[in-house]
Amino acid sequence: MGGEASKSGNSAAAKEVVRDHRFDLFLSKVTKEEQPGSEILKPTFVNQFPDFAENLAETFFNHIAQTNINPEHASISLEVINRQQCYQAFLQVQSLTSTQSQLEFYIRVFCGTDGLTEKGVHSLLETAYIISMRTNGTFHKWTEIEQTVIKELAHTIVSKGSQSSALSWMDTNCPNLVAAMHLFFLTNIYRGKDEEHSTNVTNSEIFEGRLLSMTRWWILTSTLPSCFSQSQGQSEQVDGASASASGDKNKEVAEEYHWSILYSSEDHGLSLNRFKHHVFGYRGPTVLILRCDGDYVYAVAIDVEWRDGIQPWGGANCHIIRISPDFQILEDGDNMVVFNDKSRNIPKGVWIGRDSRNRKLHIEEGFETVTHNFQTSRIKCMEVWGCGDPSAKTAQSKQKKTELRDAEKHSKVKLPGHWDENPDKMILDWGGVKVNHAEYAYDARK
């Protein structure tokens, strides 16, 4: 018994001193010695990250330094930390296995332990956006609309007043906002600096001039279920093992994004028929973006194929989101869409919302106005984006070509037999009605 107790004690002691050696590669590059007290300079630490992630590296370094500062030696420079402090901070990052814990940690890193600053939140969003774009194979472009969207989202988060309230709001409305950045950070401290990030996977030009900007696309893919992005990388819980085992994880994630424009009122006109022609037949999830008077912008995410009828339809992953002037999920759930173009029992148009007595959106038949937020506004622009695999749009195109060929074929139906032998001609002849144009011409010549 005593021997077993001794072995148990030794085993427990051994577990206490076990170190995670996955950080050794990174730590060996920033320190000359393996002693816990070995110093790490800020420039050396930051240099271990790609250029587009320098702000993340510097902010994280400052967080380590400020967390470990001794009040009795406040004059000590924040430009230096030691190996043990860095190691403990990496262990904390590795322990963030839920999106909520990731949001809480990075808010604290960028805003400090107390308070909620607009500068800190804006820096967090900007950094998360840039890293997400680069690791997903997209070279971002800072346009006026991109900056406006980031600024609006930062203002919405800061308006919550405290870190706890902001965290609760983000966890409800955009839970995966920092997931890609967190995955990148883990991969970098495990495997070291990697400058090779493809910028050819996602074509950013498809968003140029569109209502759906790159930043709005990023926020929506961070908010909606994975079926709308075809990517498990940003929606799944990320732990250390998955990051270390994902050699080309970021590239795989990038290749799984397939958003394509199906309908645009700027290109195709505001019309229920044109909408139906370009959207119906696409067998995959879609996102409708609508802008109306007052600079209101809405997103309607639908996880099933569009269809006509008076019965509500839609799966459990459907969402109605107000993007501007503030970002907020208005409703989610199944059976929230009604599209009527045929029935005379109810007015034609599109209804969005689960409560039949109080729909969140009602797009009228002419697609000129929308009822929302207890008011009716003129529609300025509308887009529908396909979020499924590229084969979904290919199948839609093939289906439309088939329907066009069938329509042309049925429009050229030939009468059976010869007209001279047709009973209808005989009846007309008995009534004195001449239908043979050749006979008319002969009588005229006589």
C-alpha cells in the first residue's frame, strides 16, 4: 500500500512539472537560453509573425508585459518579458476551446483588463478581419465602405458599456468573429512564422461595387451557421491539437468558401419576375441583402432552395439580420419565408418572419417598397448570393437551359396530318368559309 501511495505521489508530481514542448520551436527563436528567466525583446517577438499580423503580436506582447508588471517596479520597461511569462501566456491561449472564451480573452488583450474602449475594439476588429482575409487566401482592400462597416460594428459593441455586456452581445450575434485569428495565432506559435499565404483563392473583385462588401461578408460568415460558408474551420471549437495537426488548414478553409452573385437589382432590375428567374432553381443556401431608405441594410439567410407558395418554409438555420445602422440578429429558426407569385388568396410578394401577424420584412409585389421596423421604405438595392458549392450554380444554369429548350420545343407544336384532310377544313368549307389562300389567289386571277 505504501509503495502504491508513493508511486501515486511521484506520478502526480511528474504531471505537475510536465511542459508542453509544442512551444519550444517558437521560444528557441526568441531567446538565447532555455532558462525561464531568459529575456524576450518586443522586436524579436513581433518578428516571428508575418507582416499582416504584427499588430496582433505587438498587442499580445504588451498584454503579457502589463499583466506581469510589478507595482513596486512600475518604472521597468514594458519592452521586455521573460521566457516563463511567454510560456504561461501561450498555455492560456491554448486553453481557449470555446468561441466565448476566445472573445473574452481577445477583448481583454486589446482593451485591457477593465473598460471598453472604441480604439481597442476597432483595433481588435480590424486585426481579426485582416488576418481572416489573408489566411483565407484574400488580399483585402481598404475602401470607404470597408472602414465604415468596421467603425459601425465597433460602435455597436462599445455601446454595450462594459466588457461583460459586450461579450454577451458578441457571443449572441457574431460568435466566430475572432475564431480565424485565434486559429492562426495557435498555428503560428506551434509551427513558427509562415509568410506563404495564398491570395488567389477568393476573388475579392466579386464584391467590388456590390452591396455586400468584403467586411460584411466576413461578419456574416462569422455569424451564420457553417452551412452558409461551407467551412468548419471557423465554426468548430479550436484546440491546440487541431491547430498543430492542420498543416495547411488555412488553405483548406479558404478553398471551401463559395459565395457567388445570383441576382442584383443593379444588373437585372427590381422585379419579382427577374428575382424569381435568377434565384429559383439554385439548390443551396442563399443570403439576400437589401438596402432601403434610411440606410437600413438587412441580410436574410435561407438554408434551403427558394420556392413559390403560400405556406411558410425554411430550415432551422434561417436568419434575419439587420446589418446597418446597427448589427443585430432579429430572428432565426424555421418556417419564416413566404414567396407568393401565383396564389390570389394572399397578396403577391415576399414575407420574412415567423410571426404571421408581425413579419420582420415584407417586400411588396413590385419590389419597390419594403415594410420593416414598423415603417414602409423604398428599396434602393437588392442582391442574392449563393453560398453553396460551385456545382449548385452549375446545376442551376443547366436546369434553366433545359427549361428554355423545352419551352421553345413546345411553342412549335405541329398540327397532326395534312390540312387538306383535316375535318375542321371540311366543316369550314361546308359553311362557305374559304381558308385555302391558294384558292383565293386563283379566284382573284379569274
